[in-house]
Amino acid sequence: MNKTILILALATAVAAGSACSGGGNGSKVGSDAAIEKRIDRILSGMTLTEKIGQMNQVSVGGSDEMMADAIRNGSVGSILNEVDPLKINEMQRIAVEESRLGIPLIVGRDVIHGFKTVFPIPLGIAATFDPGLAEEGARIAALEATACGVRWTFSPMLDIARDPRWGRIAEGSGEDPYLNSRMAVAMVRGYQGHTLDNTSMAACMKHFAGYGAAEGGRDYNSTNIPERLLRNIYLPAFKAAVDAGVMTVMTSFNDNDGIPSTGNSHILKDILRDEWGFDGFVVTDWNSMGEMISHGFAADRKEAAMVAANEGVDMDMMTFGFISHLEELVKEGKVKESVIDNAVRNILRVKILLGLFEQPYVDADAAEAACYTTAALEAARKTAEESVILLKNDGVLPLTGVRKVLVTGPLADAPHDQLGTWAFDGEKGRTVTPLAALRESGLDVVYVPGLAFSRDKSIDFSAVKAAARGVDAILAFVGEEAILSGEAHSLSDINLIGSQSELLKALRETGKPVVATVMAGRPLTVERDLGNVDALLYAFHPGTMGGPALARIILGEAEPGGRTPVTFLRTVGQVPMYYNHNMTGRPYNGETLLEGIGLEAGQTSLGNTSYYLDSGAQPLFPFGYGLTYTTFEYGNVVLDKDVYDADGVIEVSYDITNTGERKGTAVVQVYVRDLVGSIARPVKELKHFERVHLAAGEKKTMTARIPVSELAFWGRDMTFNVEPGEFTMWVGGNSASGIPVGFRVR
């Protein structure tokens, strides 16, 4: 079939399939008959070489002429890391007008928590417990990125992370499967839109699967997750994203139980395709196909390509294994051409649904105007405000009657670090720091950095202490630079780095009120610092508008709206510690710590329970924790029934009262425990949350509806069911509190 005939055939198929949509509307990617017929027509006109070209993704760089030739020859199906709309248009022009088949490229980019307008890092977005804001932020990112020609993002990251040493904890939603699932759906819908159009950016759920359990918190490391645990904890958010219509999946770097994810047909075929019905395409992480050689799972790049293709990978990111070896492997009978056809079918389906055949180009003149809009900046500020967690407050916040403040610390005026990890396209010049925002607030601001950067080990704080003598309060901004979290940035020590703790101690010695704000990519161990501050705010790198958000919170114009999306530890030695752990045979019952007991020779295990002699059994701050500028009281928790059927809905009503003197927002959380199961069950599991706004003194009666199906789990027989039995439910403000009620499922 020549190119002209093929294009006419495609145009006819477009007319037949133009009403089809997919993505964020709760459907699978798309299986419309007209689309599949259109794909058949394209495939029928492709050579094997051209098919393999669609499976090859290349990052920009090097010779423009070589890239143009590769596109013209049909040996590239996707590019990544180009954001200049003029250059993207030119590459699309070559693909559409100069290649034999005219198949457009799909352009990818790591748009992780915003494109130009940078939102808080994903861990901060999770701290909002507000999926609506997460969806809005993803939609804004899509609007900005697609205006420049980027139609595919490698987000959301759905890895459950129970180890704060792991640098990539910054990129996900923390430790809880339910919160992670809610955020997954919100971000997929935000990126892709509820109906696909030219502002839809294909989402990519990653890293599939289990990457967050990397041994020792060391990036790229092995995981050893049994399938039951994998299904109950690590896979639910991925399943939720598939059900929401996520268009692409990225394999993870890790091996689990010895099998690298890029060569694991059980997760890529049995679960993802056959069980979940996913019909988008699977891409490797950067060179993860080639890294199967380092794993010792493949002898060379040719074998790695064979394994990846046969095990369920559709597109190769930057290994060049498919483009170099697949044609030879097909000729040798080691990879069937039907495998290639199926992979290309999956890729073409996404390109068709995104409308790339009909609209491959963007209006380059309009790209700049699509970024940093007033609405985008307002959304970024609001998200930052809802992400900031108040961990301690001895009454100093919000600041009132204060005229002159000392601003200090290495993160007070560090726009790049404020943006956090994976903020490639955010601009320092458009980032408003706390120092800049506080200067605009009307306060008399004295600025002495104290430390040049978070790793600085200076011990001379005389200038800071001298400046403190003439102010009413001290605002210290500490934490970690953006480079200390994210991919390949794991830590074994998660205290405040450098001399920051010494800085806080020196500030405490001045006798002035000290308000500390930590900006970081992970939950640091800040117990040693709590005694040196009157108030502690925690802001997972808050993005472009982090400064105004923090200034408004400090001055009482906004409230700290965040809750901990991950457990905050007392010491790194408590890793892993997470709220939804199983009940042991000897659960902690309050034994005293080492300094309070007399250890006698010959002591037996009788009466001992599961805890650390030196740090106890509890974290510093539990999951779901966060103070506000008011207080809330829960009461009258009532279930509509005592006994439920497995297909029923639990309705729990409760009263919540704002018992303070300021308006505020409670993040109500509902937890459930299955008291007896076919396997040991978690002590608590989050099953519902909502943000409730209350005026001072206001009382509301609320009702939460939880399908009984939410209580299902993969049991001893490896089936997914709700098991009958007794349950306890708690309604409260964090995972360590709440009013319990009991019920039964029959």
C-alpha cells in the first residue's frame, strides 16, 4: 500500500472512530472496533523494520541530522526530553510528511509534579489528602506541557514506600494503598482529561512493580515481595489506575524474587493484560532492558531484547535492544512477528486515541501563554498550603503582633531546592521563595542565611544570633536540597544534614520564639530538633508558589492543611515502621524503655513484646497526623447496621465539632481492622477520608459510605474476597486515634 492510499484509508477510519474516547473516564484505554480496524490497516502496510521502529524510544541529544534521518526512516516511534515546540513540530513534520507511513511521534517528558508551574512534590500532594487538588494540578501540568507538544508523561509513580531512606519516596504518595489509589485515579484523570482531546497527556503508571520496597532503601536494589503481599499492598494503586484508563505502564528497575520486572511475564501479561484487561502499552524504564544483563538475567543485549519482547514489553526506552536485534530474532524464530504486531498495535492505539494522526502539531506561538497562568499559580499556592503539615505548635503560630522577624536558614531563599526533585522545566526566576514572600507581606524582615546550603557544616552562628537580638521572632527554613532526594539519592542518615540542627540550637539560645519550616523530599528524623523550636512546619518541597503559601500560613492568612502521608520515625533504626503493619503474636503493651527497666541476667521471653528497648514501639508522628490552628472533637460514631452482607455498603455517621476559636479544616479518616482472617491482617487500614471545613464552634453531623467490598483482600487461598467475621472501625484525625465501633460481615 503506498503512502497516499494509506493516508486516505486512515482518514476514513478517523471519521468512523471520531466519537471514541478513553483515558480518564473510568474505561480501559480503548477497544472500539473502528479503532482496531484502523490499526489493522496501518499494520497491513508496515514492514517488519517499520514495526520495530515504533517500539523504539530515543532521547534527544547528539546530531539533529541523525535524529531527523532516524525519524524519516521510520526507526523511531517516540522521543523524549524535547520541550521546544518549534523543534517538536519539526520532528513531527518529518515523521508525518517525510516518512513512508506518516505515523506521528509521541513525545514524552518527566512531568512529575508540574511542567512550568511546579506543584509540591507528589509526597506533598499526597499530604493534602485532597484528590481534587491532585487532579487539578495534573490537569494544569497537561495543559502547559501539551501546549509545547509533550503528549506523554512518566507519572504517576505509584510505588508504596515504607522506607524514608529511599530517595524516590519523594515521587509517590507514601505508605498507604488506599491513599495511593485515590491519588492515582486523580492524577490519571488530570493528565488525560475526562475526554481525550489535544490537551490530553498520556499518563504512565510506574514503576511496575514493587520498586518502593528496594532492599535497604537503596535505589535500583532487589525486592523480595511475596505475591500475596504484592497484591494486598503494592498492586492496588496500579489496578486503580488501570481502571481509570491509564494509557501506559513503565516497568521497574528492580528484580523481585530474582526476576527483573522488564522480563516478568507474570506481572506484565498474567496480571496486567489478562487479569486487569490493560490495553495500552508497556515501556521500559531508561535502559532497564539492558540492565537485565547486569542482573545476570540475560547474557547480552540481544537476549535481553528477546526476553523483554516475549515477556510483554512494547517499547524500549534507550537500550536500543529492539531496534538492533528484534528483526534478527524474528528471523531466527526466537520472537514471533505476532508479538511485534501486538506491541505495535498497543502503541498505535494510544497514538490514535490522543489524536496525534489528526493534530500532530502545536501552535508554538501560543505555548508560552499557556504557562504560569493566574489560575495555575493560584492552584499551586492552594495545593502548597494544603500540603504543609504543622507538627508542633506551642502557641507561637500564627504570628500575631509581630513586626520584625529574622529569616534564616539555607532553604529561606533557595528557589531551585524549593522546586524539589524532577522539576526539569520549572524556572528559578518564576519561583517565589519564603524570603521574597515575607518581604512582600509588610513585615520588617532581617535576613541572615546562617548556612549557605543544607550540607554546610559551619559552626559560626554569631551573625545570626546578633541579628536575633533586635527581632520579635525567628523564622528558620531548613531541610534538604533537591539533589538529596529523588532517583539515585538514597540516604542512610535522615537527620537534618550539615549543621542545621546546630543552627536551630543556636537560635533557641537567643530566647526568641523560633518557628522552623522543614523543606525536604522525605520524612526526616527531626525528634532531636523539636526541643529547639516553638513551632515546626513540614513542607515536602512545595514548588513554585511554596513561598507565598508558607508566608500566609505563618501569618495566619491560611491554615496548615497537610497530614502525614507516611510515618515519621524517631530514628532511622526504626525502619521499616508503618501504621498498617500486621498484629504480631506479642503486640506492644506499653513496656518501659531501656533507661526505665532493670535487665536481669537470665531474663526469659515471658511477658516481652514487640518494641525497641531504646525507642519504643511508636513513631514520632503517626500516619495521617497534622495540627491546625484550631482543634476538633469527634463523637456520636454510629453505624447504620450491626451486620452487613458482602455486597452491602457501610454507612457510618459521626459528629465533628470545631472546639477552637478559628475556622479550620479537619481531615477525617476512617480505619478498619479485620479481627480474624485466613491470614494475619493489618492492625488498621485506611478506608475513607474527607476534608471537612468548620467555622469556629461549628458542629456537623457527617456520613461516610464505605462499600463492604473495600474490605476484600487476597487470602490464604489466593482469592480476592471479603471474609465474613468481626471488624472494628475507627473515626478520627489520624491513624493512632479515633472512636471505635464494631460490626460484623456475614
